[in-house]
Amino acid sequence: MDQVEETGEEIIITKRNRTVAKLGPVRGEALRPFVGRSRGVISVSRDDLIAPVGENWEVDADL
């Protein structure tokens, strides 16, 4: 992988002399860091997530 990143050349991966995969460089879009990747997509509630919501669900009706 380091060689592909450095040279930009594709590598063909074989198994028993048969091509099984190609490893190539990522072109175009730059990779975003993992931390913060979902910023603006996911929102986190500041409410108490385990407090009762005051709604009866169908599963609770028989209790």
C-alpha cells in the first residue's frame, strides 16, 4: 500500500497465478479524517436519554 501511495501505480494481486484483485491509488476526493466525519449529519440530543418519555407503547399495554 505504501508503494501504491508513493508511486501512484496500480498493483495486481494474484493467487496461484490468477488475478484476484487490483490495488490502486485513491484519486480525486481527499480522504477526510475519521474523527468528525459525521459532523453536521448526526445530531446528539442533550436530553436525558434514559428517562421515561411519558408515552405508552403497544408492548406495555399488556402489563
